Amino acid sequence: MSESNEPRKIDLAEAMRQKLQQKKQQQAAANKPGFSGNQQTKTLKSQNNKKPNNQRRRTGGS
């Protein structure tokens, strides 16, 4: 009887629906004009740094 009143005992589908709803609400709040918009306009930089070519040192090139 008390199982239906406990919020912890829900099926997986219901839990996923709640998570999705939560995520949608957060995205909607983030897309409002009053929210700090400078984060959205910031360009993403690649985090891959070019590594030097060590072939000469490895092969003992002149």
C-alpha cells in the first residue's frame, strides 16, 4: 500500500521521463535572453596542441 506513495520506487521509463523533463527545463532557462548570453557566443577552441616532430632526434638525423 505504501509503495505507491514512496517516490523512490518508480520504473525506469518514468525516471528517464523525469530526467528528460528536468533537462528541458534547464535548457529553456539557459536560453532565456536575461541569462548570461556571453557563454553561448564564445567560440570553442580546439584543445589539441601540436606536438613537435621528434623524428630527427629519434633517428639521429644530421
